[in-house]
Amino acid sequence: MNSKNRSQPLTDVLTRVAHELRNLAKDTDRLHCLVDNVHWAGVEEKDEVMRSAQAIDAIEQRLSALSDFVAALAELAPAQWEVEGHLASQKVKLAELAGRLSDQPHTPSAVHHAGDSEFF
């Protein structure tokens, strides 16, 4: 069996997913800085900015709740249950995230596969 395709405890895979969701919640919470320094006197679209700020908050809360849910599933899953996390991670288009989810180290490459992105 290829070491990449080895079975892994489901609890480990769920714990990694919960960790990723928790990190996304934290990153989303940091987006509030986009509206924190708005000078309201000059903003004509106050309602839209407020709805956007509330949407950021709702997304952060849902990501955090999903993280808690997946972490609870990891605690409840029988220890003997195993899955091939690497096979499932092949559906993930972001290479670094796929590597973390499958518990495989990501080796940076000059070749970017479809779905990968580099912003800065």
C-alpha cells in the first residue's frame, strides 16, 4: 500500500478538519478591521457596510460552530474507525490545505495546479 494512501484514524482526520475550521473562523474575525476604521460621516452606504460587518460576524460564528461540531464528532467516533484521508484530500483544490487535511507535508513547487492561487 502506498504510504500516501494509508488508512488513518477517522478521529485524526476530523480533528484536522476542526482545526482548519477554527483557523478560518479566526481569520474571518480579523476581517472586522475592514469596517472598524470607517469614517461614518462620509459613508453613504452605511446600511450596506453594516450588513457586510454583520455577515462577517455570522460567517465567523458559523465556522466556529462547525469547528466545535466536527471536534465533538472526533471525540465520539470509535477509535478503530479508519479512512483514507489522502484520497478524500485529492478533491481539495488548494494544495497546502489538502496536504494539511491528509497529514502529508506540502512541498512548494513552481507548478501550480488548477485551483491553487498565489496572491502576493
